[in-house]
Amino acid sequence: MRVALCDLGGNVLDAALLDVESAQGASGNLLRAADSAMALAEKHGLRYEAQSTPTAGAANGPHGLATADRAEGPRLIGMGVGASGLVDVHAGVNLIAPNLKWYDVPIPQLLGEDCGLPVAVDNNVRCMALSESMYGAGQTVRALAFVYARIG
């Protein structure tokens, strides 16, 4: 799994690469990824305010980065997940990720409860194509064909 800390301009500020550990299952691996993301945010001095959403955790979140008042300067406003396999974007569920052997994983619910932030999820290749169209080679063209080839 690749965890990246990005700004709203699509610039990668920092990243980490984590091995998927099959014994931990989907929730264990996703929570490790969330911990890694929060560590990257803390390393870069980003703060966040936990949201009071139905899936949010405790008011200050388990990572202790939340503040009672809005922090000055940059702050983390949410998480986006590009999930492998078939994703129900509206329900926020990774329906099937065959290579990972994950089924019916409610990614926004799991991560939202852990971090107290809004979480969006979509298919990883769709996220890559969107990013390429907004910040890469697709910025100056009317149509973009994105092909992702990998074993799996």
C-alpha cells in the first residue's frame, strides 16, 4: 500500500510504502495506513479537526492532532482512498479486491472512526486517471485515455 500526503494542488508532500499483511485483514491494514498518514501529517506540522460525523471517532481523534480552535496555517481536511478492485463509491464500500482477498470493506467508516476525518473512496485506477487529467498530461487536452497495466 502506498500512503501519500498531498496538498490541494495535487503535489505529493511525502509518502510511505507499507506491505499488505494478509494476517491483519482489511481493517488491520487500513488502520496501519491511517496511522502512517497521520504520522506523515504530524511530521509536516499539519493539524486537523475531527469532524462530528456518524463515522467519526472521539472528538479529538485517537492521534491527538485535533485542536479546539482552528489551527493557523495548513491543516488536514480529509482522506481520499484509491482502492483496488470494485468500489461502490456512493456506499463507500470496497466490494471486492480479489488480489487482497478483501470483500465488502466499508473503508470510509473504518478510517473515519479511526481518524475523525471525512473519507472518500473510489477505484484506484479511476483516481489515477482523474489525477492525470487534473494535474498531469491531461491538463491541456480535450480527451484523455488512461491505461494502467499491472499484474493482477
